[in-house]
Amino acid sequence: MGKDREGRFHPRKGKPSGEEGVGTVKSVDTRTIETHLELEEKYTDGDMPGSNVRVRHRNRNVDKREERQRNKDNQRFSNPANKAVSEVLTGERTDAHADELPSQLTRDIFAELAKFESPTCISIYMGTNLEASVEANRQKDFITFKNRLQEVTAELRKRGQDVTTTERLLKPAYDMLRTDSFWGGLDKGLVVFIADGSFKYVRLPVPPGDKTLINSSFYLAPLIPVMTMRDYFYVLVLSKKQAKLYRADEFGMEYLDVEGMPRGVNDVVHFEQKDDRDLFRTSTIGAGSGASFHGIGTGRPDHKTDLAMYFDEVDETIRKEMLHDENVPLVLVGVEYLIPIYKQVARYKPIWDEALTGSHEHDDIPTLYAEVRKIVAPYFQERKEKALANYGNQSATELTSSIPDDVIAAAHYGRVSQLFALRDAHIWGTFDEMNNRLTVHETQEEGDECMVDRSIIKTLMTGGEVFIMDSSQMPGESKLAALMRY
């Protein structure tokens, strides 16, 4: 630890610990966070102190000893004298509060995260336990996050950062740790970005893997699948008693409440009025009011024509209320004989060729999505396969490269049209854009950035596409490959 001319403390130089030198925190030393050891026991409910995030309380009795310890910790962190000392020592801001970012990250939000720089930027990624019960969720995820904070504390101490600065950095994280109801409201993953004066988190719809990095900028590569997901589809569950519409993407599915959706066949075909004059009250059936369905002639309809009238009404309602002029797949779900009747009357034509047959009207969303996702798997591979084909077609030209040094430089200068990056890969070093000079190290050294992460960010910020690939898919068995614009 040393001071500069302005009296600021700086961490001592040296390589951070981590697997293969990538900066992943390994060691755990709980002695540096003695004030937080009470968190080993049952934690308490509450809103995040100093946060703009409000959470719902569960009515629980709070142990008085825990409450006194929490108040003591809060008083210590908020003590004006401690705040003044901390500002004198570091010259940094102390006004961090918890900001939740939307899971559907916009390009502007991503750009803000990408441009953020600070001497200490902490990125924590962790999967969460949806499969367990709610209480087990809280306990497992709570313990995992607490352990991550302890690991970060130990790593920062190892790098020479003083205790006061570390406590200030991690205070919003410990505030969040104390918020019981927060840990029951997660999705499939959580990412937290911590820096002096900044604390942001995202509940992710996809497991991001487990990783903790401390660098001079935030680590963003695991967010790319969420950032770039733009393919989606609709699911229509059909039965004689109801029709339900869902919107789904690569990671999940949600129910859509469609105004005016018919409540089954009887809502369209009133059996008490079934006579030749009143039967065809919906005259918009795709083939016309005198249409025949699967051998059923014109005139007085039978059950199949009743279904056709009902499905025609469903089709008209979802087009008017939800689908409009969209051109994305609609996957049909229902018992086998219903599917061809719906296809015959529907005027929304991008219906997925394969349907999910059987009785699924009472399936919960995760179960239904898992079955539908198998059917539409080729839909999500289409863009990636097309990009790989483009790369292959240009592989004999200078427009492609699987040499990381060349790809890194091209990404920084906005030349990359389509970037292929190996999942969880790191290339540590620096790139001097002014002098077109790349410096690469075998392991992370002070001042290094992950060049894979930087190449991904640069490509996205200049309008290119990014594909995160497994090793078996990567062109040239490289960590980076690209199709260039020029």
C-alpha cells in the first residue's frame, strides 16, 4: 500500500489471484469482515437501507440481538466521521445506492456499463436456485452471495486495499444481503456490479454461470445472450373450453391476457340458438360462411364446424389485439384433431409446422415452455448457422480471421460485422488505439482488460452482431473469430 502525491492510497502492484490468472476470486478470509459475521445466523427482513429499491415485507418476528447488531452496523457505516475520513483517504464518492436494471437490457444501458471505469470494479455473476422451494431458494442464494462478498473482501485485502474503503464499497451489497424478501424474488440468475459510488444489479432470465472478477471495468460477456436476444415466438394453447396465448423467447415464456378472447366454443356458438338462421353469426370464417371442413358440407354445421367458428374468432381476436402485422412463429398446442381445423381457418399464416399435441391446457408455464422449446429449437439456431455459413463462404478472403490479435484490432476500429467469441474465454492485455498496439499477457496483470470482453463490447457498440460459441463451434478453434465489413 502506498500514497501518491495527493495523499491517495493505492493498492500495491501485483497479479490478482484466480484460476489461470483470469482474476476469479478464490481464497476466503472472514477475519476482515468481523462486523458481518452475525449474518451466519438467520437474517432479517426489510427494505434496503440507503436504497431506492422497495421490497415487500413478510411479517416475521425479528430477533432483538440481530436487530441491535444491524442498527449498530448501520450507525457505523453512516457515521459522518467515518464518511469524512473515507473521503479524505480516497477522494471517491460515498453515495452509492442499489439500482435494479431491467432484465431486457437496452443498448443504452449496456453502453453505460461498458463505458464505466474505476480503480475497483467488481462483477459478481451467480445462478439462482429456482428448482428448490422458496425458503430453500433464500437460504442457498443468500449463502452463495454472502460467500462471494467474503471472497471479494479477502481479494481486495490481498491487493492492499484498506478496510474502510472495502466496507464502503460493499455496504450496499450487505444491505441487500439483509433483505430477506429479495432472495425469494429472483429469476434464474443474478449479476451485481459494484464500484465506488455505484451499485447496480440485474435479475437474469438465464443462468449466467458463476464468476467473480475485480478489474478496472465491469465484466459484461455473460450478458451478451440476454443483450442480443431478439428472436421470440408465440404459443397458442387450444381446447374446446378456452384458448390461451403466450409470448416466448430463448429463455422463458409469459402469459398474455388478450382482451376479448373467446371463452370456449359455447361463447361463440350458442347452442340454445342453434337454428339455420342464427348459426352463422360469425361470417368471417376464412373460407367463407358456406365453407366445408374436412368433409363437412354446407348447411347445418356439426361439431367440427362449431370448432371452426370458434377458432376463427380466436384468430381474429389475437390478430387484432396482439399479433397485428407481426411475422414471427405461432406454435399451436392442443389435442391432435384440433390443430388442422385451426390451421384451415387462421389468417395469421406464420404458424410453426410442428405442433405440440396432447392435452396441455392445465400445464404450468415452465412445463409447457420446456416442451415447446424443444420444437422450436431450430428457430434459435437459424441466425447463428447463417452467420457461420457467411464466415465459411468468405473464409478464403481477407474479410475473415480467426487470429485473435487481428480480430481485437478490427473490433476496436469498428470493422467487425459478425464476431464469434468462445464462451467464458479471456485474453488479458491492453490495446492502444492511437498507436494500434496490442499487448497480451498470459495471465492478468495490473491495468489489463479482458480483450475478448472489450472486442464484444466494441462490436456491439458499432452495430455488429455477436455470437457466444462453444469450443466445438468456433471457427479455427480460436477464442475469437470475425467476419469483417471491409
